[in-house]
Amino acid sequence: MTCSIRNDKNKKYSDYHAEMKKKNLYIQTFGCQMNVYDSERIACLLEERNFQLIDEPSGADLIIINTCSVREKPEQKVYSAIGRFQRLKRENPKLILGVGGCVAQQQGEGLLDRFPYLDFVLGTKELPRLTKILDDLEDSGARSSATALEGRVDPYASLPFRAPRSKVSSFVTIMQGCDNYCTYCIVPFVRGREVSRASHDILSEIRLLASSGVKEVTLLGQNVNSYGQGHPGELSFPGLLEAIQEIPGIARIRFTTSHPKDLSSDLVRAFGRLSKLCEHIHLPLQSGSDTILERMNRGYSREEYTRKVEALRQRCPDIAITADLIVGFPGETERDFAATLDMIHRIQFDDFFSFKYSDRPHTRARLLGDKVSEETSRRRLEELQFLQKKITRERNKRWEDREVEVLVEGPSKSNSEESTGRTRTHHVVNFPGRNHAKGSLVKIRITKVYAHSLRGEALDKGGLCDD
Ligand code: 5AD
Ligand code: SF4
């Protein structure tokens, strides 16, 4: 890990740099897309410090675990992972082990007490301090925890950015944190108050991505609808979408997550008006019962949610609508749960993610009585997923015999003779032929539909490569 530079007058500094042995960085990422984005930014920052990213933890000089604490289960997974990596450290005492992300923010120094081989803890807004933390470790071996969260500062503004190699699709975080304080949610406490990144930074990042071959960007934020609010002179979210629409090379724009209470008519109109904006919206419902929605502090009723969905479908009949749902929120009765099932029938989601309610530190729901038993929550989850599976299959049938545009991601994982990609509505499509160039847009006729994917055949030879 140490390097020595010989004093050879004929050599340029860059030659020495190239000769320096690269250090290996392994990042294990848990949780949401925002963590995936953060891990990419960490890799970029450390690349400037002579680290290269590797795919396996063995042989790493530095391991960073990027963590999620949205529910108890992912949090527990993090502790098992730290335990596993601690063992690697016994074999290689020079290995540096750090924890970042939401569990780091939530537990802070407590993690250093609990895990004696852990070297540092890096909160969600502390990414720029990573290099200093590593310097201190190298100089004095000092273990440290950096978890400041106050202030509406953009932690990405001071970080380097390098476009990835050979990626078709990329995430771009446009805002961090959340001011909504849904009563079950830990996010405002671990990601802080809402802060939007400057549109100038976002747009230059996307231009760089486009120049490296990225065709699709997914804009990330806890509540993208409030992008720009509290930043005088900044673009609104629909304004930002319009600016991205103008970037050559970008073929598709997606975003997540949109809060139903803030879904504006401007944003609804953007669908169909902006040709690159894909016909898919993730609109978390959480519960179909007005009583529970109120107790969750969601700020909308089932009627209001339904009206937003109708407006979206009126504007864009083919739009795919997905959601998040929670079962077993404190006090959820059979009647409340029946109201959720009723909303699932009524809305006809294309699909959704569903979770059992989980008590989280700092949240108001944690203090509510009338907790729903594990057994009841499990049964409700199964029932809801069973119902949606049928609806998803039924809804997928609308694609049968239709032509769709697919962005090719590469060879299919399950069959090397086939290619795979996604429609604008985010449906996975597998189709024969492995020579479709990654990143090309092909016209596919859908021949068969399943619950989780579609099958089709290519109608044009556009984007075929020779090998
Ligand atoms: N328990 C269960 N699910 C939760 N989510 C957030 N907090 C909790 C919790 N305490 C779910 C919500 C959110 C998604 C990212 O995770 O559905 O939309
Ligand atoms: Fe959590 Fe609600 Fe904010 Fe989403 S909108 S991150 S659920 S507090």
C-alpha cells in the first residue's frame, strides 16, 4: 500500500503515478438507488486517490459498506456484513473497513464501539470528508466518525465526477433529504432536510454521461416534485426535465420518487409533451385507508390519489403506474386492509413494492400503540402480493401483439442467445438474437407476456453488431 518514488530526472510525474501500485477498493451497497449513486461518487472520489474498484472483497485494501436503515431487516443485514468483513481484517490487518450511508448516520460512533475492527463511520452528508478520514487513518491510525447532518448543504457540490465506462443507464441524484415526516419513515432523520442540487451541476453531469454513451438517466430524490423549492431562481422539476430533454445523446428520462400530494399538473402535462420522458411513474400509495393515510401523515386521501392517477392516464393512456405499500401499520384493522385491497383493484397498478411495517428509531409511529402482529402482517402481505401478481399479468396483456421501443441492455442473463432491455414503461423484454448493440433502441413486437417480463421479436435490424 505504500509507494516510493525514485528520483529519476528523466521521468515525468505522470509516469511515476502510472507506476504507483493501485490500491483496491470494494464497495458493498445496500438499499435504494440513491445509495448506488453515492457508491459511484465514492468510487470516483477515491479513484483520484489511486484506488481502483474491484468486484470481490478479497484482495481489497479498503472496504466500504454503504448501508440502508429504512426497515429493520436491511439494518440487520448491515451488521452481519460488518461482522463478515471484520473477519477479513483478521487475515489482513492493513485492510481498512468503513461504513457509510443511513445506518452510519443513524448509529454514528456507536458503530465504532460495537465493531472493534471498524475504522470509520461516514454519514450521508459527509462524503467530501472521506479523503481526510483516510489521511488521518494513515497518519495516526485514528478511528473516526463523521455524521454532521445540519444545514441545507449539497454534499456532491465539492466532489469530482467522472462518467462511467460502457453504461447504458445511469442514476443522477437531484436532491437529498425529505421534509415530509411521514410518521413511519426514518429518512428525514438519516438523510436530513430537503436540499436540491444546483441544476447547473445536474445538467453538466448529464452532459458528461451522454458523452460517455449513457442513453437513459433516472433522476433521484425522496420527493422530486419539490425540486428547486427553497432555492430562489432555481428551475422547477418540470423545468429541469425540459432542460434535460435538450441534451443530445440522452434518449430517455425517468425519475423517482414522486409524492402523490405534490404531483403537479405541470408534471402531468410533461408526460407526452417531452418526448424523452418515459411513460412510467412510481407513485407510492402506502395505504388505501384514509384513516391510516392520515395517521401516516401522507397529506392525501384515497380520492385525491385516484384523481391524480386519472389525470395521468387521461394525459398518457399507456403510462405504467407503480407504487410502494405498507401493511400492518399500527392500528391497521381488517377494514383498513380491505380498503387497501380495494384501491389495488381500483387503480390497477402495473406493479408495486410492498412491505411489512417496521418500527424505526426517531419516528412518531414507533410511539403508537396497537401494533399489528407479525403473523397478521405476513398474511396481509401475502394476500396483497397474490392479488397484484394476477393484476400485473392481466395488465401486461395489453402489450401483446404491440410494437414497443426497447433500450438494449445486453445479452440476457438466463439465455446467452438472447438480448434483454426495457420498454419506456420499464417492462423487461427478452428477445432472440445476441448481437443487438448495447445502448441501441430497437423496435420489438411483443409475442408473450409473463408476470415479471415480456417476450418479443425484433422488427428491425437497427443497432446490430457483427461479432
Ligand atoms: N416500515 C415499512 N416500510 C417502510 N418504508 C419506509 N419506512 C418504512 C417502515 N418503517 C417503505 C415505504 C417507502 C419505501 C421506500 O419503504 O413504502 O416508500
Ligand atoms: Fe419518508 Fe415520507 Fe419522505 Fe418518502 S416522503 S422519504 S416516505 S418521510
